Amino acid sequence: MSLNRHLIIYVYCNSDLCQVTSYNLYNSEIKGHRMSSKVSDLRFFDEIQASFNLNNIRAFALNVDCDEFSSFAEYYKLLIRCRDFCQKYGVFFYLSNSILLDVVSAVTQTKTMIKEGEKISIILLISADNEPYYVTLIREKNSYKIFEMGYPEAQSLQK
């Protein structure tokens, strides 16, 4: 990675907004940038290219709420696009998600251990209306992988 790369780009998106913030490592300057498209739009990366000299970007941090997407497959496609974009330009890519951070926190703080192939579900209240959201993990090769996630049906919550 080139030493002249001095920008960290942080992108936060939810259903209402997409906010891009740049942090300059040389002078500690923080700037907000308006984007007309959301990160889920194909033209988002064109806007990033138009707004920044990609040779100056050291890292790209992405924080996107999962409810922005109708399925995990759509969310995964975005992650692959981000990863490919960053690899193409030699930029470090970091993914953050408030829901996934809550899930990791729940598993580590409760010291939950399950056997290989077993599943565990974590139910979170993610909106101001305390709407439940679940993430089911499966234990594989000494780690947890996301098996499924989404909004549970009202009937299944009552069981």
C-alpha cells in the first residue's frame, strides 16, 4: 500500500440516508460528503470515484443496516461489489454492521458454545418500535457462520 494514501472513507447507510465521511490521516481533517445514491445503487461507486482520488484512499469502512435489503443474497452481492472495488484499487476494506456487532457481542458476552453443526438464534430489537430481528448462526470449523437472518413471522414468535 502506497504511503501517499491518507484518506479513510467511512460510509454509513440506512433506509433514510447514506452518509460518507472522509478522515485525512495527514491533518486529521474530517469532512462529510453528500452522495445522491445509496450504497446499494450500482452508481454509488461511480460517485465515490468522482468525489475522491482513489490513489489517496487507504481504507474504506462500510456500515450498512441489513434492513436496507430484501434478502441476505442482495446484501451479500453488495459486500462482494465493495470487496471487488477495493481490491481493484488496492484499498483496505472493512465491513461493520450494527446488527452483526450486536450478535457477536451477544455470543461472546454470554460465552455461548455449541457443538459443530448446531445452530443458535439471537433475537434483537432493532427499531424504535422494538421490531424483532433474528440472526441464526451455525457452528462450522471452530467458528460461527450466518445461517439465516430476517424478521420473524408473528406466528413463529408466539410459539
